[in-house]
Amino acid sequence: MKRIYLLFVIFFSCGKLLVTPESNNKPENNFEIFWREFDKYYSFFEYKGVNWDSLYNVYRPIVDNRISEKELFHILAAMLSVLKDGHILLLTPYGEYNYEGWWKDYPANYYYIIVEQYYLKNVVRLSNGKIISGDLNEELGYIHISNFKGDNDWNNSIDKVLDRLKNKKGLIIDIRNNGGGNTGKSEYLASRFADKKRLYSYIQWRNGPNHNDFTEPIPLYIEPSEKWRFIKPVAVLTNRQSFSAAESFVLAMRVFPNVTIIGSTTGGGSGSPILRELPNGWVYQIPVSVQLTPEKKFYEEKGLEPDIYVNTTYRDYIMRRDRIIDRAIVELKGKLKKEKSK
């Protein structure tokens, strides 16, 4: 139960909790509410080619008020597994469901112990270790951000890190293994690198009973921060575990001319989630929107491709090298050399 409570707190920061008013706490009623809420709000049925009505016809006949809550959990989890969506969550006393296939079958492409021990000097940890910074050399600084969750302390930590590294000639922003959080945080950070107001994405919200009922695409812009901005060369490092709000950060950063995305394709999580609660107290999370690239293309499941694709290998790990950081250093040094020759 402690883990379930902690996960509830974590995910509350990502979505709005809406408590269902029905008080009939029976398996059949809980199933009906659960199915109906996904039918009403979930944003990727058509994109994923999932017939939600067919799943109802498969699973509804095996649900009656005599089954245990543990059996009900396994039935709901089986339905959710068809959607293969990393933003979907179901928390119960009998287990939790959260799809992990979006990252588990891909190369790790990140071992922080190698970065800290063999690349960084003058390491500083802020925001309870969520933000780690250091010096790669005299010219280049490094920041790793493990997630985009937090309060004003997170913003203040970002400000402190950037102030510390403001005299560097180039920066590496590492969001490998960043599972997301609050898009407002990712925009806050991206605004510190903005040269001018730029369109970086579109979003559509599910807004009707049909699975293809959506608002028109709403443009999202990133604007320059009122604070000082770092408009020198920047490399953003990604891997498959860069997900959700981390991908919003990639979308924003890659529209700036001074930024290069390096690493592997991101996790492909583009739906903003809300939280719901069943009469039995189980909490579940439903993605209710679709985020698109500036070209109005889907990246759900597929992820966002880097400008420069690099994989690490087991041999790299044995040799204590991070091939993605090595490539980023080469890229930044090349840009600095070009600037000097102008």
C-alpha cells in the first residue's frame, strides 16, 4: 500500500483527480464505470486501431459480483494491456498496471555512474538529486535532469545551475531516463534557451462521444524567458526512456537553431493524462489528448528521432565510455570552432 500511495502522489502532479460519484462498490459496476470512462476520454483508440467495444464483449461476460477484487484487477489490466500506452496507470491494493513495453525492449543508452565517475568534475546535486550538473571541461558544462516534477524549488534549482554554467561556451542537457512530469517545467527550462517566440507543437483534446472527436489542433509556442538566456551551442541527449514531458522539452528545444538532439529515439508518450477513481478507491490514469509535432505529425509510440543517432554498446560500458556524450562533445566543439573562424 505504501508504494501505491507514493505512486498516487507522483502521478497526481501529472493529472487532475476526478472522483466518480457512484457509490455502488460492486465488481460489475466498477467494471462498467472503468470501461465507460476510457470509452469517453481515451485519445488513441483510432490511432492504435483498438476496438474498445470488442474488448467489452470479450471481458464483460466474465465479470459478475461474485468475482474477487483481485480477479477484477487482472481483468482490467488485461484490457489495458491491449492499448500498450505508457501513460495508462491502474493502482490497486492487489497490484498495479503500467505498460513498460515502450522502453524495455530497447538499448539502455545511459549509465549515469560512468558519466559521473569518468566525465564530470565539480558535481553539484540539487532538487533532491533530480538535477545534477558538472564540468566536462573548461568550455563545456553538463546538466542531467531526471524528471520534470517539483515545485518552485525545481525552478530555483534550474536557475542556480544555469547561473553556475552561464560562462561555458556550450552545454549538454541530458534527459536520458527522464520519464516526464509537468510540461510547465519543461517549458520553463526550454525558455532559457529560446532566441525568439517559436511554434513547437500542437495539441488536440478529446471532446466528444466518438473516438475521433477532438478539438482543432491548438498551437503551442515557446517564448524567451525574461531571465538571461543561453543561446550558445547546446546538445540535448535522449534515449528511449525520455518520455512524456521530456518529449515536450525535445519538441521545444529542437526548434532553436543553436540546439542539436543527439542519442536515440524517445519513448513516444504524447497524451496528457487525467486521474480518476472508482467507487472501490482504485485510482487510474487516462490520456485525454494528442500532442503533435510542428508539422502536425503523430509521435505516439514511435517517439521523436534525434538529429544525430547514436547507440551505446556493452563494450562502451566495459571501456567506461559514453558514446552519446562523446558524440555531443565532438558536435559542440565543431560548432565552437566554426564560430571562432567566422
